[in-house]
Amino acid sequence: MNPIQKKKLKAQAHPLNPVVIIGQAGLTDAVIKEINVALDAHELIKVKIRAERDERAAIREQICAQTKAELVQSIGQVAVIYRSNPKK
């Protein structure tokens, strides 16, 4: 993804609310499944990660690896994730 595409996705994500919130239980299989469903439906989503800074970075990397999505932006506890849906 080039910088121009990233900038466009950041602008599109700005008004969005987090679709998935990761809490005390952390990143479970059920959470990954929900993220996949949300990405299939919307392509661009926000995920709120309630954890310490180091844990958040690891969780973001795990999400991207397991869902084959790209991290567009991360500000504090909120990560913006994009995965293109070929059916759309």
C-alpha cells in the first residue's frame, strides 16, 4: 500500500467508531472471527485494544498476520485495519 492510498484510507476511517473492542481476555479466536466478519463487511474498520503499550503492538501485529489485513494507522488504543474484499 502506497502513502497516497494510506492517506485516503485514514481520511475514510476518521468518522468511524471502533467495531471490535479487545478487553481483558485479549486476542481470542472468537475476536479474530469477529474481526474477519467485520473486514468482509466493511473492508476498513477500527479496533480498540485495551492493553498496555507493548501488548497493543503485539496484538496489532497478530491481528494483521491472522486476518491477512494491513495496519493503516494506530493512535493510542485504536488501530485502523484494512483488507480489500474482492467480492465488493
